[in-house]
Amino acid sequence: MRILFAGTPETALPSLRALLASAHEVVAVLTRPDAPSGRGRTLRPSPVKSLAIEHGLPVLTPASLRTDDAQDALRALGADLAVVVAYGSLVPAAALEIPREGWINLHFSLLPALRGAAPAQRAVLQGLERTGMSVFRLETGLDTGPVLARQETEIGEFETASALLERMAEAGAELLVEAVDAIAAGTARDEVQDHSLATRAEKLSTAEARIDFALPAREVSAHVRGMSAEPGAWTLWRGARMKVLEIEALRTADASPALAPGQLHLARTQLLVGTADAPLAIARLAPAGKKPMRAADWARGANLAPGDAFGEELTAPTAQENAR
């Protein structure tokens, strides 16, 4: 079949590569317009656009698919099927009708659970032990179309949302090609979603990402892992934001004294932080304006004093800071 591929971030790259290696023909790529990036705010192409250019594929970057010009460009491609992976823009009803076989989407949840922009992140935030991927037919409702294929996967005890999404992007690419093959062969089966079971996976916000160390350790761990890498779970350290990026298993040899919520303790090889019921071991963090680093390395350089804690507001400089 002649395939139009719609996607934007790195998450979509495994699926585009899989389709390029399949028996189907990718006739063009649809992606978001170049966006400003870096300190210089230089316009840069999306990862999908860069890969498409490498393969000599035509690239469409309309700001919207609602215009006559954008829809005429889609018709001119003569695509049999449009395939979406993290495109990042709504497809209006008029555009949905253009390809003969319609549009299908790879979504990173087991629909109807976790419909929306951040399914992998919300799965981790909710402390789920399992999630998965679904390939479904796109329609005007948000992730409401019939499901063509699905695959479950476990969520590791210390797995971050970014690592989970990267893993599912690779596995989902194979699932997607299988669904395209079934459509081409006329053997695809549509499974109507039970909308009464639907849940939402709203986009994450920076305000929501702040850590509450007064919660139980399990919930704090899920919060840190679910917010990684973007927007990044954060707390305050001496008045500045500190991102906490990864949690790791607590080593028996590094057992700590009882810690109040947010209180820090540098053991032999790990930085521990208190929660409502048990300490957690922080693996990686990122101080304000600095690159991610091992938490224990940061703690050694920070010269922690007894009772030092994350989350405390700094109202005035300390005597030690005034002396610097």
C-alpha cells in the first residue's frame, strides 16, 4: 500500500523506519513545522522530518490540516492509508476521509485506558504495573476509534516514563506494521472500544511536577519516574529548583537513620531522601542550570549538614552563604 506517515518527535522514528523497511511504500511524511530550539532559538526540523529527508521522501509541514491547500496536498499524494505516531496536531474530519483506508494511530496505552497526550507518563504516575500499545482507527473523537491490534508490557519497578516510552516505541513499530499488513490483506478486525471504561492521560505540567515528599515512598517514586524526563519532577534546594530524575533500589549496606519527609542523608554510595514511610535512593538529579549527574556525587559537593532537606523555601541568605 501507499502510506502517508504522520509523526514529529523521536518516539515516531522506529515506526517510520519499520514502514520504510516493509513491503509498503511510504509516499510522503507529514510533520509539524520547524520549531525554535536552543538558546539561540534557531529553527530546527523535527526528528521525523530529518529522517524523511535522509530517505529522499517528500515532506509536508502545514501549520494546520484544516485549510484547503493542506487537504489538496494530501489528495495529491494518492495515499491508500495514513499512519500516525505522535504527530502532535488534530486531523479534521475532512482530512480523515482522504486516504482510501483512512488513518490509523499507534497509541502508547491499552485503549480505552489513558486516552490523551501522555499515556506512558500517566501509567507510571498511577503506579501501574502493566500498560501497553494500541493501533486504532483515527476518528474525530480523542483516541476513540476501533482498535486493530494491542500488546501489553510490564512497567519496571524503577523504570522511568521516558525509558518506558522508548521501549514501547520500538515494540510498537512492529505492532504497527502488522496492523498495516492486515489492512492490506483485508484481514484486519476492528474491536469497538468500551467507552464506559475510558480514562484520560492529560499533558503534564511543570506545576504538577513538584514533588511532595510527605507522600508514601511508592507514590513519590512513581511521581519522579512518571515525570522523567520532561517536564522533570522537581523540588527546592536552598531556594532554587532541583530536578530529581531517577530513583534506584536501596542498598542494604546503605541503610539510613529515620528521615523526615524531604530530609537528606548521604550514605556510603547513595543519596537517600525521606518520605512519609520509608527512605528512597535518588540515582540522578539535575541542579538548577546544570546537567544531570549522579545524586551521590552532587551530595558530596554540596557538603550536606544534618537536617538538610529538599523542599524548604529559602527566605534569607544563611550566614554561611553570606561568608562566601
